[in-house]
Amino acid sequence: MFNSEFLQQAEAARHLYQINKISRKEAAEKIMPYINEFNERSKSIAKKYGRRPQVISFAKFCR
């Protein structure tokens, strides 16, 4: 399972970014560890089942 600390930090940074309390650069620094972990896990699962991975980007996460 994904590291809950990364997820909590990413969600908090997304919220602060959406209400303009932090800049895009600051938000990206806090969110990218979660995105990288998610994408690696997605790639490994996709490889196991012969599928394309469902990866996320910073913009997709912040929507």
C-alpha cells in the first residue's frame, strides 16, 4: 500500500495550492514524492497484468 505520509502531505499541499497559499513550485516539491511512488506502483501492477499503466501528473493530481 502507498505510504500514507506521502498521501497526507500531497493532499495538504494540493489544498494549499488551490487556495493560493503556496506557489506551484512549492506544491510540486511536496506532491512529487507521492506521484512518483504512485506511478512506480502503477507500472509494476500494469506489467504484471500486461496492461498500460495509469500514471498521474502534477496537473492531473491537482484537478
